[in-house]
Amino acid sequence: MKELKILYLYPDLLELYGDYGNIQVLKYRLEKRGFKAIIDKYCINDDAPDFNSYDLVFAGGGADNEQSILSKDLIKYKDDIKKAVQSGVFFLLICGAYQLFGKYYKGVEGNIVNGLAVFDYYTEAIEDRKKRCIGNIVISANLNGKETKVIGFENHGGQTFDINTSFGKVLYGNGNKFGDSQEGFMTENVIATYLHGPLLSKNPEVADYIIKYCLDRKYNENLILEKLDDTFETLCRNQLLEIFKDSQ
Ligand code: GLN
């Protein structure tokens, strides 16, 4: 049976916004198609993970305090993570994790949290707790050449700068900073985004894009994934897009 190995980073600290749901969706959509999902969790002081042995690394969102705590641990793996990114391991990073893969995150108190600098962007929160990008968000992302509406919920004080390749164009909501036209960061094997939701529960096409990438890379194939019954997901999406349509 074909399988994917998933590494879930800091499930105890980066779990403020329910992003664990992304792991559940990946597991569900893999197993529904007869693939095995092996999910390992890594917390501070666990044995060092072998990042290159995984097909997908996932980390979710969290508060400034938790980001500051874990950054001291995460930085230990800077070189291993860089190698894994370069070798094509897929990284799905949500909000707080997204920020920590850049040069630094400057928190709402003005404190600098060193990032991994795997990517050149950086993030600075507005030093006013009331000034946060909060609300529903819709972007248009290019997934293998297909423009796809991606729906989520954003909740971040951090404003991210110096993005050269975004995850998508903002149709409704803020994006990388207040009133930005772009949201997130994307390369062939990285999706870093502010979209909570959880992201993959609202966007099955994004989940399947990631699953296909990982299986194709691991088994050196060009798989056509079996279509799943997404009736319910589609109903929810259409209802949400209807609500936001006048603002796009
Ligand atoms: N603490 C960070 C911020 O406020 C990240 C928040 C999050 O992960 N949703 O920007």
C-alpha cells in the first residue's frame, strides 16, 4: 500500500486556531483512496526529526508567546529544514509557522523572534493589539495552472513583507498585510498562508494538490487521484463565495 509520511510540528504550541484539522483532512483524503497516512508529531525536547525522511511537514498557527518559546527550539533544525525544502519535501505552514520560516517575526510587544530565514520575507506586527487582520478571506491561487478560489479565515497582527511569490491574489479580506493584494507565500513544494479554517477542510482542491505532489514525488509517477465525493464541501464553498461575491 502506498503511503505518505507526515511530520506535524509543535502540535501542543501551534494549535490556537484549529489548524490540526488540516492533518485530519489529509489523513481522510489519503485513506479514502486506499493510501496510508503515517503521522508523526514533534514537540520541544523530542528526539530530532529526520526532516528529509518525510513527504510533508506541517505546522499551524499560534500566539506570539508560543512562537517565541518554540523559535529557540526550531532554530536548531534550520540547516536540516533548508535541506528538506531544497530536496522537495512539501511544507504546509499556517500563519505563525509561516512567519517563523522567514527572517524574523517582530511581535506586538516589539520583541524580535528570530526566524529560520529559509525564505527572505519578514513579518512585523503593529504594536497595537487592536490592529489585527481578522475575518473571512478569499484568494485566487494558481494550482497546476488552474485558478482556484481558496477560502479561509485570517487572524494575525503580523504584517508580512518582501514576498516574491505569493500563494494567491486577494479577492476578499486582507492578505499578507492590511489591504494587500497578495496573500501567503508559495513555491513548488511550499504553501505558507494566513488562511485558517482549517484551510484544507474548506478547500479540497488544495488538499488534493498537496497529496498529488507528495505521491508523485515519492513514487515518481503522475498520478490521477480518484475523485472523492465533495458534495458537502462544495455546498459550503458556494454558500461562502455567495456571501463574499459582492466584495470581490
Ligand atoms: N501571533 C502571530 C500574529 O499575531 C500569528 C497568529 C496566528 O498564527 N494566527 O500575527
